[in-house]
Amino acid sequence: MGFGSYDESEQDNQDYDTDFEDDDGVSTSENAHDGDVDYEFSASNDELLDKLKHIKEDEDENT
């Protein structure tokens, strides 16, 4: 066999371990967090809207 080639007969009868009963797996609730998040905005609504307007104008210029 040359570099990068494979034997197709090796691909036919591959054994896969499908017995997942003994596998503990991943606990999705292991890192669950309960709590609050507080945000502090230093800019006013008008300042944020102006910034958004400029971002959209920049996107329009670049397309």
C-alpha cells in the first residue's frame, strides 16, 4: 500500500462497542448554577442607540 491509501476490506467488519449501560457518561446538571446577574450600564439609552446607528452605518458602507 502506498501513502494515503487504505484497504477497503478493513472497513467492512468493524466491531463497535455499543454497550452504553456501563458508561457513566456526562452529568449535565453537574455544573448547574442558581443565582442572579446584575448589569450596570454607564451609557444612556440615547448613547447606546447612537452607537448602534453608527455600527449599522459602518456595516452598510462595508457591503
